[in-house]
Amino acid sequence: MTTVSSPPVDLDHWRALATELFDDAALFPPGSAPMPDAVRAHQVITRTSYVDLVGPFLCPTSRVPQLLESLGSSADPMPVVLLADGGVLGVEQAQHLLTDDERVRVLGLEIALPRDGDPTVFTRHVLEALNFSFPTAVEIPRVPGWQGALDVLAQDGAERAKFRTGGPTEADIPSPAELASQIAAAVERRVPFKLTAGLHRALPHADAATGLAQHGFLNALAATALACEGAGEEDLAAVLAATDAGVVLEPLRRCRPATVRAAFTSFGTCSLQEPIGDLVSLGLLEDAQ
């Protein structure tokens, strides 16, 4: 990977772009770490100089009992976002278990819409069913009418969208044009969004296990920066497909980090070391060693 050396790198600028960018999805494929290992690794990295880059620990509601068991007598509260793998009832049960437990600080909820119906209707139902004080990311499936779900979120104004950017098969991975459309639609409606799956590396890459082409997280940030400037979907798609670091980094050099990150809030990664390591290799982040 090419190291960025010219023009001079403003490390504070890139640090601001990466602050709390990496949600810890160690429990999820392809990493699928056992709960005790995932908890331990999260605690270790949040004691390093990279602590400000790491977002919350992502935990399915069905595995909250395992989380509490793995935390033991931990003194520092772990920031957690719950993934509703058991529906609204599962969220209520998990919330009950976490009530008054000072070892966990719940920051949010993520819930996926069903694929077999009208996304607009389902989004309205989800928002009506939610009765929680923490923000929710609604995962919008790649089905006809997905824009309607964004419209509902925009009208609500309190929640965010979630788009899936990868998976174990080629069909799970949106093309640059499709992902550009999602990013542009969210930015246009001022709906904050997060991404998940496949974004383990800074630039587009072939997955080591499957050989499938995956998106780069810096490309997604760059596309968001362009969308915030009012660029069209073709320009967003072009930067999403770019493999040259200079092309990808140019819109990010001139962007306002706060503006970009208000739109693109974070992404889930089962490996924190890989994306952080890529930023170090590119010269955008100081090596902690």
C-alpha cells in the first residue's frame, strides 16, 4: 500500500475523520470471536492510544447474558450497542438485564427491516414499536422501495440508517453505483447512516478468504465528503471504485471532518487491527509502537 508523503499530512485532520469510526463487531462473521475473547480484545485496545478511534462494542440482544458473564467484575463500563436479533421483545429483555448494571453503558440499538415487504411500512412500524431513550440505526435492505424507508427516517429525525456493504457472496456486495445511490440519498435527506460488513480495509480489496471484491472504508468516507459537497452519484461511484490512494484521499483532505462524520457515523468491523493498521501504513495515523 502506497504511503502518503506529499503534501504534508495533517494528522489531526485524519484523526478527526477516524474518531469513533470503528464499531467493534468482533462477535460477527467472518471473525466470529468467542464472547470472552471479544470482550478481552476490546478492553485491551481501549487502553491504547487508539482508544478514541474505537466505537462501541456490538452485541446481539440474545447474547447479553454471555456479555455480562464475560465482563466479570470489570470496573470500567463498556459502551455497547445492542443488535435486535430477537425483535422488540428481545430488546426489552436485554434492557431489563442491563438495568442498573454499571459495567455496561448502552449507547444505541440496531434493528434490521424484513426483506419481504414494503420498507416504508416496516420502518413506520419499527419506529412506532420502539420506546427507548437511546438512538436506533434501522438497517434498510437492498430491495425495491428502500428510499421510502429513508423518507420515514428523515421525517422522524431522531434515528439513523444502516446499509450493508458486504457479505459472504457476490450478491451481498452492492456495486459502487448502488452504494453511491444509498450514500447520496441519505445525505440528501440529512439522515445519518452507518455501514456494516466488508469494510475491513482502507481501500478496495479482495477478501482473503473468498476472493470477493470488497469496498474500502476511506472510499466510503470520500464518497460521503463528495455528497456533502453536492456532487452527483457518478462522482461518488467513481471514488468508491478507485484503488489509487491519492484519488481517494483528495476529497477527504479538503473536507470538514465534522460534516462528513455527522453524515457517516461509523462502520462495524470484526477486526479493529486491520483498518487502524491501514491508516498507519498510509501515513494518516501515528504508529502506537
